[in-house]
Amino acid sequence: MNAAERRLITYTAAAHAVVHITELTYPALLTRIGDDFGVRAVILGTIASVFSWAFGASAIPAGFLTDRLGSRRVLFYAFAGGAVSLVLVGLSPNGWVFAATLALLGFCIGLYHPAGLSLMAQGVRQRGLAIGFHGAAGNAGQALAPALAVGLAIAVDWRLAFFFLAGVSAVMAALLSITTLPLRGESEVLAESETPTKFAGVLGNPAAGRGVTAEFVTPQPGEAQPRPARPLFLPLMLVYAAFVLSGVVYRGAITFLPEHLEINVDKDLGGAFVTVALLMGVPGQIIGGTLSQRVRLGRLAPLLVAMAVPALILTGLVTGGFLVVAASIFIFFYFMNQPVLTGLIADYAPAGAVGRSYGVSFFAGFGLGGTGGVIAGALVDRWDTAAAFLGLSGFMGVTLLLSVAIWLMSERRSRSMTPEMVGGGS
């Protein structure tokens, strides 16, 4: 990676961490907020889903805005809007206002992912590794969120956590407006590359290299794969469906994991154990990103999902120290698969629509998948937190079936490729 690429990764990694600290602050404070407003688990889960729906819904307009206005302006809107929304969340006088302002917060910070990921996919040649580091920073933010939020809540009040994050978001927005950051597109980074003719194959969409270089170098196994001229509609739809089901599992698990650990491990140290478990997502993302540079993405996806399913089942069955281990293993394999799914979107995205494709994928994962909060909350109210994780395992099982289908289609496509089908019009 050259200097511009490293600076780009550094900024987007920090931004990603802030977004996920903000996202996980509500689950970390869920019990305290519920006690303050006097609401049941299913309502708390529904509020989490409303946040997630807004978080995902803004991804589609963010994708279009990214393709039209560029990543820098969309990132500014995300953090400036997030700063205002966080102040409003902290000032909420009751549960209704809290739900509404949290939804506004979700919409604002939901603008981030299509802009940030489009930037990574189109601005860094080693896409898989870059996305892995980007994801690891997000996981580090998730892991930090419980300790930060609970610590501020114990010291003063749960509202202070949201006010603190408002200040951080304002700083991120200010950096975008007053400093020169290397938030560039593909052609600008390419201009600094010593080997520009190899860059056209990075995106999984050779047509994206059109106008920059006409040469397409056949990628290695973990690089983006050459695409036929015909649209890859069906595999793209399967990847979107995998995002939906994976999002259901994510929202349900991440919302009730703190409470599950407080009940079944230690009430006072539950937040610390959540941090331990979530930290496993950091090496998971990095290893997943590294493997995606070396192994075909279609082959990796079913393997990683298959490893996550039993760990999720055990998270619902065991208690004590074994629960912390099971949750950590699940989070490791779940997030290890994220660079793979993200890379598949770039591989199958139509020419010139990488931002929009990421917008749809994050609407699928965080928006439609946000229903996981309602599902898990209903299971907790009917039985307990363990039932929520067992129920979510069923959704993970269906994700495994989709991943196998994507793998089979990927293998068939690879066998049928001919030189005439490569190049996307170059």
C-alpha cells in the first residue's frame, strides 16, 4: 500500500470505530434505560429494531449520494447529523421521544457504511486486507462501547454517554470540513501507484477500471474475480439475502448479549465480559480479510458460517466461563465472514454502482435484518435470553444454506469463464 492508501485506511478505520461505538451504546445501556423508562424487554428490542431499520434505511440513499456526490460529503453529513441526534437522544424525557431520537441517530450514522466501504473498495488495491482492517476497527469500537457507556453511566448517568459521543462525532465532522484528507476515488489513488495496470482487477468489476486502464490482469484466488458481461443478478440476490439473515442474527444477538452475560455469568462484570467477547471480532475481521486475498470468496463463506452456527447454539446452552468462550468463538467466526460477504458485493456489483450496491446490502443487513431485535425481544419475554440465542441459530442455519448456494454458483461460474467474457467492456 502507498502512503495515500494508508492514510485513507486510517481515517475510515477511526470513523468506523466511532460509528460502532455509537451503535452499541444503546445495547450496553439497555437495562438502565429500561429501568429508567419502565419498559419491557420486547419494547426495548423493538426500539433496537427501529434504530436498526433507520440505520439500514439510510444506506440506500447514502449509496446513491456516494456515487453522485462522493464519499467525503456523505461522511460529513453522517457525523454532523449524528452529533445533533446524539444530543437529542441524551435529552429524551421518556421512552417515546427516546425511540424517535434514536431512530434519527440511526438514520444519520447509517449514511456511513456505503460511503466508507465504497471508498475502501475503490480506493485501495488490496481490497480484502483493507476491508479486514476497516472491519477490525469497527469491532474494536463495538468492544469499547460497553466499557465506555457503562463507565460513564456509573460515574454520572446513562445520558452522559450519548453527550460524550456527540462531541466525538462533532470532531469527526470538523476534521472533514477543515482538513485535507486523502478521501479519493479510484483514479486518484491509481495515479500514485507504481503498477497501475494491475489495479483494474481489484474491484471484482473490471468495467470499473474503464477510462483508467484497458489492461486486465487475471486476479489471484483471493482477489476480485473477473465477471462475465451478462449481469450477475441471481448470485447478487443471494448475497443480499445472506445479509438480511445475518443482520437478523447480528441485531438480536448484539442487543441481548450484555443482558445474557449479566444473567448467566456475572451481573456486575457482564459489561466487561461483553467487551472480551466482542474483541474477538477484531482478529476475526483481520484474518477474514487476509484469507479473502488468498481464497475464493465463494468457498470461504459457507465454511465460516458453518463454524459460527454451533458456537451460537452453545451461547444459548451454557453458562459461566463456558458462555464467555462460546460467545467469543461465535463473534470470531461471525465477523471473520464479514469481509467475505462485503467482498462478494463488490464482485457482483453492476458497473459504476458499487456505492449503490453497498447501500442495498446494508439496508438488507441493518434495515431488514434489524427485525432481529423484535424477534429476540419476544423470545426473551416468552422464555429467557437463552431462548433468544437458540432461536437466532435457526436464522444462522438458513444463512449457511444460502452460502452453500453462492459457493456452488461461484464454482459453476468459474468453470464456465472464457477470455471473451472477461473485461466488462474494456
